Amino acid sequence: MRIVLQSPSRSLISFSADELIGISNSLNEVCHGVHIEDFEFETRLGVPRKFLQEILSKIQAGGETQTLQPDIRAEVWADEGSVQAICIAVHGDPVDMSVEEAICFRNKLEHVINEANC
């Protein structure tokens, strides 16, 4: 596990495949294996069962990423009139793109900028 970036309200953490399997299996046991009454679940774990079940589902589905290469994420999207962009390697390193990948990223960015200006 590597903490890539941390702020008071969010953390960007890189996990190996084995670490993520362990986390997924642990969440599965807490949510579906070990019996904890619903009224006691949030008190003991700090979050509702449904919240952890949603995290487990996202992990099992592979998250919400689209990758250029298996260890790179470069994506852009509009969010309520603002432009959001991420370009990071799984270990927190800068992304090294080919010219074709950079052009594709630029085109996506231009499209989202136009979308956000509407």
C-alpha cells in the first residue's frame, strides 16, 4: 500500500492486487459473513452496512476507471459546469503518454471544456 496524496478529507491510496483482494474479502466478511445486528453495525464500524456494501461492489466491479495502460488512469469529465481531470499512474508517478495517447487525452479535455461551457 502506498499513500499517494492525502488531504484532510480525502486520500488517494495505491494498493497491490493482493492487498485489494484482502480488503475485498474482509469487507465481504464484515458485510455478509460475521453477524452484526443492523442497530449495532454503524456503532461498531463507524459507517452504515449499506455504505460498506457499496464500496465492496465498486471494488468487485473494478472501480470506475478507464485506463490507457493497465497501470495508468487519464480521464476528464464535466461536473456541474467545472472540468475535472486526472492523469496518474498507479504508483502516483506522472503519466508518460505516447503522442497518440496525449492527442486522445487533449481531445477529451477539449470536449469536456466545451460541455462545461454550455
